[in-house]
Amino acid sequence: MKIMLAALSLVAAAALPALSFAEEKDPAKITCAEFEAMDSAGMMQAVEAIHKAGPDGAMAMDAAKTEEAVKMTTERCTGKPDMMAMEAMTMK
């Protein structure tokens, strides 16, 4: 039992980097599938990076606007795994 728990812990620890936003990743190349696989902190970081890479990047986003953008991007990404998260976030 202890061996199984230790193995599961190692597998979970190895998966964590995939769930958070890798800052070296180009924000324009994040797919909706990658975005949806992130944890909430990763999504927040990704949305901030996408915002900074866009035309309004000079304007700061507060936490409420970032959370709203995460929710909107998640909704627009649903069922579209190959769509770019940047496209989902910026579509009108």
C-alpha cells in the first residue's frame, strides 16, 4: 500500500508542470486543449501572457478582469481543442 501511494505521488508530481503555464511558451501558440489542461494558476498566467502579447498589452489587467478573461476563454474553448487560446480570448 505504501509503495502504491509513493508511486502515485511521483506520477502526480511529474504531471504538475504540465498543468501550469510554462512561461517560456509563446502565448500565441497555446491551444485550447493546452489551456484547458492547465490548473487555475496556470490559466491566470496564460491569460496575462496572452493579454501582454496582444494589442492592449500595455494596459494592465487587475485580478477581476483576469478571472473574467479566464472564464470567457474557457467557455469559448469548450469543444474546440485545436483553436488557439489567444483567438478564443480576443474574439468579439
